[in-house]
Amino acid sequence: MASTDIPTLGGGLPVLGCLPELGRDRLGLLERAYREGGELVRVPVPGRTLFVGTSPEVAADVLKREAASFVKFYGLARFSRPVLGDGLITAEGARHRRQRKLVAPALGRKEIGTYVDAMARHADALRERLAARAGAGPVDIHAEMTRLTLAIATETMFGSSAEEHARAAGAAIHAATGYIAHEVGALVHLPLSWPLPRHVRMRRAVATLDRIVADLIAERRRGENAAGDDLLGRLLAARDEDDGRAMSDEDVRDEVMTLFVAGHETTANALSWSLYLLARHPDVAERLAAEARAALDGRAPTLADLPALPYALQVFKEAMRLYPPAYMVGREATADVTVAGHAIPKGATILLSIWGLHHREDFFPVPERFDPDRFAPDREAQIPKGAYLPFADGPRVCVGNHFALIEGQVVLAHLAQHLRLDGRPGFPVPPEPRVTLRPGRKIELTVATRG
């Protein structure tokens, strides 16, 4: 199947093509691909047929209409599997469909409502921690958001068993995600069995996480700490509607790891970028603070308060447009397939540029401007379908999307009504595209309390 009608991106090196640029300046390459090649462009790299797509039409074909002709990008699945096992991120085909049917009900909007109190409680603890730092020098906001989302993920996942495991799990997740990020971006891959320091850290991290999750599952199986309103309880109680079977302990372990590892890091990144943008745009921060004070009058949000906090959600959505945690999505074709009218051969890889989509001027005028009103109801309805994909789309759309949106809304509203965060003059922080879009250096903000 030929793909000769698709333009090829220029500017590469002999033999290596654009591979060095893909590793060194990934976001720049994604932008250049659309600017110079359009909605679908071939990127020359050795040993692989690689395309970058930057249009709703390409995204819809790859993620939805022709989803059965694609599997997840091999590299991410391969290097995530030691941590995530065969969970939703790495599973394919019938297993993925079955597991998603079992997991999704535990993360429905109604079920997530039961977790809002935990989100608000941890947000309030963070508010106290930051208020104590008022006037005492800059705070590493990304570190604080990582600590916050880990605490929320731990409690909502494990309920009353959370606190004793949080510290060990946090250190292990940090080591594991560091390994995945390194391997996905590396040109040379050495076996995990080799005794390199990062490999040793990775193996220890997986062993720690396995032990924690196995102990908690065993407790629940014995009827100890048997609360069923946390995620672990709901996963253990889930039954296949076709055959009535429950998940095995190994299945539950893999889904717990997937939700725990992937969920807390992406939301930490999204919240970090949100607070960074609010610090750079005090007018937006003041409007958010006014909304939160009017709705909450100083108290922490509840589920019933969320409809009165629309601007908080708009801020979070706009931050994820400018800095999408999942900035690209990779798929590999398992058969010859047509994408947006173009022939894609079996074995080819398509990188969907979420970053590029979110920065297209025809969809988002003045795309570099931080404008939460883009997501006011009337304007959000005008965004072309498929132009905004912070959670991807189709049968593999992020199963935790509702959880993330509610968590962002709760945390931003509660912090905004009590605290003012400011950055030092000239403190732009570059994004670092690893497995997710992380801050390229510390986001250091100073804290002041609101009267």
C-alpha cells in the first residue's frame, strides 16, 4: 500500500533523518510537521515508517473509525509493561475491551462524586501547607502538586489503608516513571536485567508496588478493610456482565497500577501548569478567586458546589489545551489502512500531535494566549469536534477523564479563594516532553494569603 501522496518533512540528517530532532526538540518537530507538511506528514527516521498527524480528521480515523486497525505505540507499551502489567494502557484487543468494561463503572461521574470529599480534604491540607510558607521564599509547585495528587490517588484507591502505604508507593512510582521516561526517549535500550543503577531502582520499585498492592488485595479478600466505596473495592467487586466473572488478583493489580501511576502524574502536571499560568495572569487568578469566594465563602468544595464553579473548570481545561499532559498519542497500523484519505501501510507508526492540534490558530485564535473563556459554554460548543483532545478519544479515551476534571476544578477553586501565587519576573518555564508533558525545570512560586 503506497503513501506517496503524503509529503515528507525535510531538514533531516543523512541516515538519521529527523531522529535527533525527535529526541532533542520533540515539540518543535511536532509544530514544524504541521507548519511544513499539513495534516499528515512523513517523518524520515531510520528503520521505521513514521507519520505525524495534526488534524481532527486524522485523529478521528486513527482513534475511532479505524481503531481496530491500530495498536498502541510499541515503545510505550514495552517499557511500561514491567510496571503496568497488562492493564488498560498496555492491553489490546479483547482483553482491553473486557477490562475497560470492568474498570469504567468505578470511574463514572456518579462514582467519582464520592471521592470529592477526599479531594477537598487534601486540597485543604495543601492550602494550610502553602499558607505556612507565605512570605518565606519560593515553593516548588510541581513537587507540591505531585505530593497532592499522590495523596488523593492513594486515598481514593485504597481508602482507610492509604496513609501507611503512601510514602513507599510515592517513592516507587517516582523511580518507575523515571525509568519509563528514559527508555521511551532513549536511542539504545539495554535489558532490564542488566545491573545498571536505573534498572536496579526500577526492579526495586516494581517489587515495592507489587508488595503493597498484593497485601491490600489479600486484606480485602480476607474481609479486612473491606470498604467497597474506594476504587480497589469497586474493582474487586466488578463482574463481567457476560459471564459473571470477577477480575483475578493479577488483573486487579495491573489496573490499580495503571490508574495509580498514570492518573496521579498526568493530573499533577495539569495542575502545575494551571497554577503556573494563573501566576502569570493575575487578572484570571482574581476572577477565579472571586468566583470561588462567592460560591464557597472560605470552605472546601463539595460535589454540590461544582456547578457554581464553572470558571475553575474553564481554567483547568485551558491549561490542558496549552500544556496537554498527553501531548502526543502513538499508534501502529496492524493492517493497510486509509487515514483521512491517505494510504497508510501495515507496520507504520502514526504520532497524533495533540500539542499541534491544541496550538492550531484556525481552531484556537492567538493559540499561545491563556484564555479560559475559550471554554465558556457558548464558545466551547464552537470548537471543532476533535480539535481538543487532552484525554485522546475513541475506545481508548482516558478512563479517568472525569476524575481528572473534577480534581482539577476542586483544587484550583479551593486554593484560589485563599492564596495568591506569584512568579519571579522573567520566570518562564519550558515544557519538557517526556512520557507526559512535564515542567522543564522547577515552577517556583511565592505564596501570599488573601485577606
